[in-house]
Amino acid sequence: MTARGTPTNFLQFVDMFPLDEDKVTAEIAKIKRMIVIEQNFTGQLAHVLRGLTGRKADKRINKYDGRPISPDEVVEAVTKEAVRV
């Protein structure tokens, strides 16, 4: 996405706990806009991040139909959100 003109970074969580709260909070503090992409209905990761860091997701993209999110779906959703800003 950066190569296409949309500066983008990502932070991937393989395991949620134990979570280095100080490190995650420091990384999240660097970003302008936080889009949390999850494969569940309730947005569990966004809730955990807000509870631990105080930062609310600017946008949540959730897919919960049982199929994995493809890279193309991520690019499309984030690109649409970037255009809105």
C-alpha cells in the first residue's frame, strides 16, 4: 500500500498474552490513525487494546463468516478508509 501512495504500517499479534503493555502503548502512540482488522464479530482485539493502552480504534474492520481475510480484502478495506480521511 505504501508503494501505491498510502503510507501504511502494521502491528501483528500472534499471541495476546503475555502482552508487553509498555511496548504496545509506545508503538500505538506513534500512529495517526488506528485501523484494527479482526476475524471475529465482537472486535475483541480492539477492546483489549483500548483497555490496556487507552487508545480507541479509529476504525474496526471485522470479518466473521468463517473464512480468512485475504490480503486483497485488507488492502481494499484500508484503502477505502484512507480515502475517507
